[in-house]
Amino acid sequence: MGIYDFNILTDHDKYDTVFTKGKFVDTVLSGNVKYVLYSLSYFWVEVQYNSFENKIIGISSFVAGKSLDRYSNLPKMF
């Protein structure tokens, strides 16, 4: 499955795909939002949780960029 095929899925099917076929990579906590990164085929999927309410609040897919940079331990240059 490619990123474009993933993006046209319903939210329910996106979550089902990520939780059954995705590989957990990392978690980052920022305030009350927990970002969880999964690898799926040749792209990344991030699931966002409200950590206080223990609820999923979003899902996004990407290949690179600021969302992926969040999981880097490198210091911010800009």
C-alpha cells in the first residue's frame, strides 16, 4: 500500500491498517499530546493522542518533513 492509497481510506480503515500492519517506531510527549510514530510500507504514520483523556485525536501520514523531525534527537537549528 502506498501513501496515496492510505490517504483515501476512511479514518476507521486508516487506524485499522496502522494498528494491524504498521510497525511501532517511537513516541514523543509534548504537553498533553502524545505522538506515536509507525512505519507502514514506504511512509510514516503518526497517531496523536490526548494523554489526559486517553483518546485518539488525529492521524496523519507523511514521507518526510517537520512531523518526522519531531522524532529526531538532534538539536533544533532554526
